[in-house]
Amino acid sequence: MTTPSYNFLKKLGVTDSSAPDNQQGTGRRDFIRNSALGGLAIGAFFRAPIDQTLEYTTQKVQRASAPTDLKITDMRYAVVMNGGGRCPVIRIDTNQGIYGLGEVRDGATWRYALFLKSRILGMNPCNVEMIFKHIKQFGYHGRQAGGVCGVEMALWDLAGKAYGVPAYQLLGGKYRDKVRLYADTPRANSPEEFAAKMKDRVENKGFTFLKMDFGLESLKGIPGTLANSNFWDVGRQWDNSQMTYGGTEHPFTQIQITDKGLDIMMEYVAGVRNTVGYEIPLASDHYGHFDMNNAIRLGRAVEPYRLAWLEDLIPWKYTEQLKEIRQAIETPVLTGEDIYLKEEFIKLIDNRAVDLVHPDLASSGGLLETKKIGDYAEERGVAMAMHFAGTPVSFMANVHCAAATQNFVALEHHSVDLDYWTSLVKPTDVPMIDKGFAVVPERPGLGIELNDDEVKKHLDPEDQSYFKPTPEWDNIRSWDRLWS
């Protein structure tokens, strides 16, 4: 019988590569002796079927679970404050001790997820798409999609842990090892302050892609900048009450921007461009509530500054109006952060109403649905950027999806200025973010673990629950089938 070579045994991991040459024979002898004692003679080792060989050579590999026997046993939650916003994190537990983390869309309620618990108890979490199709009827556009998407995230985290592979691998593998981020930057009180903040993001934080907010809020109280501002309070863009400026869709305010107003808005854009230069992509967002005609007017005004895109100029559902805006201006038009499921994205893409799609994974349907959106857009020659605002849980779900989608451009990072944000998860040997790029983890599932002590410091003041049992959500009390 021929003794296996040292190099071959080394590949199998049965030699001590650190041992001196005169001791490496011990590894060969130990291997032969141990393989015989373990029930596999060395000759049989080389003649055995591949399944037996793999079973033997991997017998000491730790396996987290038996995936086919996994069952969902519980769903719990904790509401984390991400700066001033509430971000519900959910945990789906199983009968084998492993769990999956997901996140309900920022600003939504944990109840969107918990009322799905009774519908998925006892199911195998590795059947992600089947469970998603079972519960997707309970999502809708905007934050109402948050529960379904949070559950879907947690299922991929669980499946990855069960099979010992990162989530991107379950989506078909990765196109990139690092995911480019764009740094969101809220509105500042002056062009100079804004430019200084953007300069810091490039020079000190390493970002290679930026986004700035500029809009009607900067014109509040300045005479001669807006028509119809005597009726609407443009400083209340985020008021969601009925019949307020914030609660009124763009075409119905009939606000118009004057030349003076446009000039002031352009001072902000010019200040940033002159500071960071033209090599850095600069996107934009949050202009205010005005109609299609004023959107075109604004779009033409910013053309000298070569912005990466104009985001959500009007509500996403006005497909024909978005198409008219896109055809009238040179700057790319983008929307999608409030759209649930791929069908409405397909409508925008097929009508050539957008230059890029912009799903938020926590609203669009989760990892797999967002990849499907990106794949369809790619086939039609449309790129995909990704919106994100939340904790590292949802962030890493986005990172895995972005890694697995070819036409991806950049992922939003909305918490650049939040000093404790990265501390919400346990540190690893690889940083989560490195000089403006997210590092795609090779750890199973989403690749993160919560830092319990740090998360508990930032719980919602109105709800200090931390993954407590939720038996009140165990029982299903409705007939949900959509057909007779």
C-alpha cells in the first residue's frame, strides 16, 4: 500500500505544518493510526465513495444545526433608538437554539412583525421564499412593509447560520468584497456649514460618494422665494398630519419656486461642489413638496453641477409625470425607497420613468425580492442604488444583497454622525466599515451579533423591552387566504 504524501495530508489538515521536518512523519503515522481506529482503513479511504470520504474528513466540523429539522418557536423584539428614530429589531428563535435577527423599517412599529408570528410558528425558517410568499400579503408600500421585510431578513440570517454560510452565498454568491457607501448629509443652516460637513466626510471619514439635502426648508421666511408660501408652512416637511404641508402630496401644494429661490438653493449645491470637487459623486434629496413643472425647473437649474441623481422629486406612484421629468432634464432621476415588491419597480423601469431604482430593503420585500428588483433593472439597462436608514442589523442585510447584485451602485449610510452606531454589534476581526466601504462578512448569516450591553443603553424610552417572550402573539385569529 502506498502511503499518502505529506503534501496531500497537509491539504487534508492532518499534519502539523509548524513541526520540524524530522517530526512531520509523526503526522503521517498518526493519521494512518487514527484513521484505522476511526473505522476507515487508509486503503479504503482512497477507494471510498465521495460522500463517505467527506463525512469522515469533516467529522470534527462543528455544525450549528440540522437544517431540515429546524422549527420556528418564537419571535421577540427590542426597539432601538437610532439617533432620534425608532428602529425595531426582531429575533426569531428556533428549536435548536440558533436564532435570526431582522429589522422593521425605521420609524415603523414592531407590531407589523409580531402579528406575523402566529402565521410562521412551527415552520422551517430555511424555507425563506415559501414563508415570504405566505406572509407578503401583510405588507404594503412605505413603513407598512417593515414587518414582512424584517421577518425575511431574520430568516436569511437563520438559514445562513444553519448551513454555515454567509447570506450572500444563499443569494447566488457575490460580485464584490466591499460595498460602496454614500454618506447621507442632512440639511445645514448655511452653504458654508454644509460644505464644511461634506469636506469632513471625504477627508476624515473616507467616503467616496456623497448625498446632500437641499430644498424649500432653506427658503422659509425669505421674501420673494416661493409663491403660495403664505398658505403652506414649508418648514414642516416632516409633519404627517392631514392638510398640512408635510401631509400633502407634491402636486397638490401648488407651490412655485421663484428665480430668487432657485438661486439660494443653488448656493448650497455650488458650495459643496466647489469644496469637494467634481470627482466625487454627489447625489441629492429632500427638496420639498412641489409639482412636476417645478421639479423640471429645479432639475434644469442643477445641471451645471452634474449631480449623481435627483431623488424623489415627486411621489413614486406618478409614473407618467416622472417620465416627463426624466425626459426634460439631464440629471438622472431616481425613486423607490417607499415601494413594496418588484411589480411597481417593473412599471417604472418599463415606462422609462427612472434612470436608477432606489429600493429600501426594509420596504421593498427583503434580500431576495430586492435582488430580483436589481436583476430585472439590470436586464433593462437600469442601475440600482439602495436606500437605508437603521441599525447595523438592516445595514448588513443590505450589504449582503448589494454584494450579490451586479448592477449595484452605492448603499446609503444614514448614521455617519452617530458615535455609538457601530458599537451596537460586537466587534470582529474585520471592520464593518472601512474608509467609506462596507466589508462583506464571511461569517454565517448576516454576520453580526448584537452587543447586548450597548443596545440596552439605547432602547426606546417608551419601551424598554429587550427580547422578552411574546406569548400574546402566538395564536392566529383570522382566515387569511386570498382566494376561495
